[in-house]
Amino acid sequence: MNRLKRLWNSLRDSFWFFPSLIVALSMVFAVSLIEVDATPGIEGWLALWPRVFGASAEGARGMLSTIAGSMMTVVGVTFSMILVTLTLASTQYTSRILRNFVRDRVTQVVLGLFASVFTFCLIVLRTIRGGDESGFVPSIAVTVAVFLAIGGIGVLIFFIHHIAIAIQASSIMAAVAGETIAAVDRLFPDRLGDGMADQAAGGASRTVPAGPWQCVSASRSGYIQSLETATLLRVAKERKTVIRMERGIGEFVVQDTPLVSLIGAEPPDEDVCEELRDAYGIDRHRTVEQDAGFGIRQLVDMALRALSPGVNDTTTAVMCVDYLTAILARLATRDIPSSHRHEDGELRVIAIGPTFASLVDESFDQIRESSDGNLAMMLQLLGGLHTIGSLTGSKTRRQMLLDHAQGIAEQAERSLKSARDHKRFRERHAWVRACLEGGDAA
């Protein structure tokens, strides 16, 4: 089942699947209209509108040839626009967002529509025959081709507008953040109770059963995209053992290195090893579906590129912190499950997964390190910590946010040059610290 899901996700996110599907549908549509045109008695009905359906064989050929040639030109222009967009996005922001453009439904549908009009015209064109006795002109199909060409003009205008909007930094960040927040809602649906201790922190202190541990190695190298935890639980229950994950989602695993380990004196049989390997989805890149940290990674990369000396775009970096704050604010209210998974009261799986602390570290550590002397970025980071802290009642999480605020304060003391900047920062830091310590959301 996991393989089928991975195959479907790969097809759905590819650049060719939806366009190919639309082209195939256009072929079926063209053949259907030709059959309708060939229905006995249809000529009398079409003769009632001679100015709409009255094209001759030669005129229909010329019209369809013109439309087909124009559509191929438009397809070439569209591909050129997409390649330019991908190049700009890669150089200006980060190459890790290119997949977001490739899997964009609007782009896929537009390419499919243009290619489908070309295919439609070719299929209809080959059925046109001249002559008085054996002549055949599929008038309905030719008329539909004209309307498709007119609609293609509107689609092209819309696509130009879509590309102009999609390439803007705010649109890219909003799309990444929206996808990541959706993953957070899907992965961590349960809300954290007020004042409840962070379960991830508590789970780390639990004892690990003594071995011996038998390893199951990875069959290929790549990033872990997905995992069926239910499969691990079922195998552990059937074998009355404990399974320990050696690599978590989003991590890179090397072929023939440990993927999971099982408690037991004897190595697991090959069927069990294959079943455990099939529970993992491993490919060449990370995805957001089960890896919220990858969405955070994309925004962090954009912020680091904006803060680099060659770009020096503080505004873009501030926007990245805004969207990172939105993601972490959603996480602040969610219960992140313990790494120890039980079934029927027995420990079955020791998982490797994200914690609230690890995701906040991933979001802010590198940005903070790249913000030396940048007062605007330091104040923005403090503001983000305050917003996140105002939404959680967990003392553990508030203390972790206080530690981050202290790290920003230490960096400000080292890197800020102006006494005025120091004063502004200390005032904001004191206010944020008081809010986090006292639980004040104001």
C-alpha cells in the first residue's frame, strides 16, 4: 500500500502526468465529436446554421492547421516562461522551492490545455476529406476547435498573471507556510492541554530496553519521505518485540546502513525485513507531507539567502520570520506524541520524530547566527518568540523560548554597535522576557 501511495504522489506531483491526462481526454473528446459529425441526418441540422458550421474542407484544413501551429508556438512560449521562472526562483531564493513550482496545478493544467488543443486539431484534421461524393467535414469538431483556440488566449493571459504573482517572495512564502501548516494539522491533530508538560521532552527520558538489537538495513540511499508507523507497530506486536527507528523522516539514509533495529537473539527473516523496508518511502528529495521540518527548512533557506552579503534583503528575511512564527504558533498548541509508542500497554516502537524544541531550533538558530548587527532581525525574532509563547501554556515550551530570547540577547550585546540600538533591544527583550515568564499574552 505504501508503494502505491508513493507512486500516486510521484505521478500527481510530476510535470507530465496531468498534462498527459488532459491530452488523452482531448483525444477521446475529438473522436467523440467526429463520431457525432458522422451520424446520419446530422447534416440537415447543421445546415440551419451555415455561418457557424458551414466551413468547406479546404477552409477547415487551413483553420485547424493555423490553430495547431499557433498552439505549439504558445506551448514553447509557456515552457520558456516556466524555465525562466525556475531559474529566477532558484537563484533569488533557494533551489528547494523548485519542486513547489513543478507541482503547481495551474502550471500543469495550462500546459495540458495548450497541448490538448494541438492534439485535438491534429485528430480532427486527419479526418477531413474533400470531394463531392466522399467528402467529409466534421463541422462540430472544427467549430469546437475554434472556441478552444479562443479560450486558449484567455488561458495564456491568466497564466502570465499567475506567473507574475507566483514569483513574488510573499506568494512563495505563503504557499510554503500554508503547506507546512496543513502538514502540522495532519501530523499533530491533538491539542496540548493548558500547563501540560511537553510529552516529547518526557519521552526522551524513558529507558531503552536492553538488547541484543538486530539491524535491518536500507535497500537504497535517499531521504526518508514517509513512514507507515502502523506497519512497525503491527510487526512488533506479531513478533512480540520492540522496534527502534534508526533514521527519522527527513533524514538521509545510506544504502546498507541501519534503518530500524529489533530486539532479538536471531536476525529477522527476509520477509520481515522487506515488510519493514516497504514501510519507508525513500527518494532523492524531502517532501512536506510527513515532514513539517522541510517546510521550515525552505523558509530558513530563503531567510539565509536574503541575509547573505550578496543579497542583503532584510525585508525578505523579516517576512520569512513572520511565516515561521505562523507555523510555530500552530505547533505551540499541539501535542507532539512521545517517541515511545505502546500497544496494549507494551512498548512496541521507539520512534525518531520532531519535538517542539527541535523545530524551534531549526527555525531560528541559523537565522539568529546570520543576523549579527541587524537590529531589525533581532527585534523580529523576539517578536516571534513572544507570539509563540502567548499561545502555549506549557512551562517547558515557555522556558525553551526564554532560552532562545537569551541567545538573541547575548548576540545583540556582542554585535550591536550603537548605544541607541542597544537601548531599543534591551527594552524589547525585557518586555518579551517578562511576558514569557509571567504567562502574559499582551
